[in-house]
Amino acid sequence: MPWVTGAVALAIGCSHAWEDLEPTGGNGGGGSRSTGSHESSGEDKASSGASSSSGGGDFVTYPASVAACVNVNVLSTDACETATGKGQMSVDQNDMGGVAEISFVRFEIDGALAGKTIDTVTLELVVASTLNSAGDHSGEVWQVSPFTVGSLNMALPPKMGATRVSPDQGSVMPLQVIKWQLPASIVTLNSGFFVGIFPTSMNSVAYWNTAGATPPRLVITYH
């Protein structure tokens, strides 16, 4: 999608409810939103960034191209979505405190920010609407090795680095926008961006995936 200055670029597809939620990015509350076509979590798609410039609060948003959960004992994104709920992905520990379900999110970063300095990188997920989607912990974010939906059904992508890139955000409620601040240094232009949300609690939380009402997005501010 072409780079747009001072306006919002919208990908063709059905709109999502980000405008009904907490605004992100921009200056003085201004925001940009990008929309993508509905699809199951078992499909890859190209993502387009939507840019905005508002009095120095410049940012670009990218919709997730993949957002799916995997049960560590049953490597099937479809099975995990079925167990969690249509359009949802789960983050959960098992009864022994080990990892049970992990959610993985992928973004396609274009070259729109070439020559710019990235200031902040924020991963935004929305908790699903059902009451049992809430949890006492959000999960923590790790950078992981590249993956596709197909590879998630074969093996879990390993963590990259020795530490998480963003900590658990605490308890979450249905339809809450959860934001993790990520290091700017992990963004590479014209490349995929891969993270996993790993559980820190046995009280599972469910987020919308790419087929859900409000899919994940990545918001990058720059100057």
C-alpha cells in the first residue's frame, strides 16, 4: 500500500471496532486505524500499514497477518481455536504450572519508515467479549523465530534471546485493549515481525485473532 502523509490509509475489507476502543497513537488523541479482511487464523495474508501524521505525533499501524494459538501437546491452530472459541486465541498454563497454550502473532513490516527514527513499538491485542475470556494475567511477550500457520502446526517457534521483550500486564477484562511496549530495536523494515504471548497463569485469557472482531495490531511511532 502506498505511503500516505497526513491521512489514514485503509486496507480494503470489513471494518473493525478499534474506533470504539481506546485510541492509540497520534498527537492529542488523534489516531489511525487499519482494517483487514476477515479470515480464519489458519491463513497467511499480506498486511498493509496505515499511517497518520498529526502535529508531530506520527505513527503507522500494521494489522496482524497471522494470529493463532497452539496447544503444546496438540500442534493444531484449528484445534486451539475450536477449544477457545471462534475468532479467538488462548494464553494459558496447565494445571501443573507448565505452558499449555501459547498465542503467536506475525506482522509484515514494509519499508514505509525508511530514513525515520522509530520511537515506540506497541503490540495491541483485544480481549474477546465472552465472560470467560478474562484472566488474572495477560501473558508476557517474547520475540520468537519466524513462523507461518503451516509451521505452527508442525513445531513451536523457539524464543529468541534470554529475556522477554515485554512483561505481563496483569489482570484483563473482556473487550479490554491490552498494550505491550516492545523494544524499537527488534523491528526490521521489509521483514516479518514475530512474537509469542506466553502464559504466566493457569487462569487463561482469550484474545481476538485475525478472524475475530478486533484483530491484533502493531503501532509504531516515529520521527
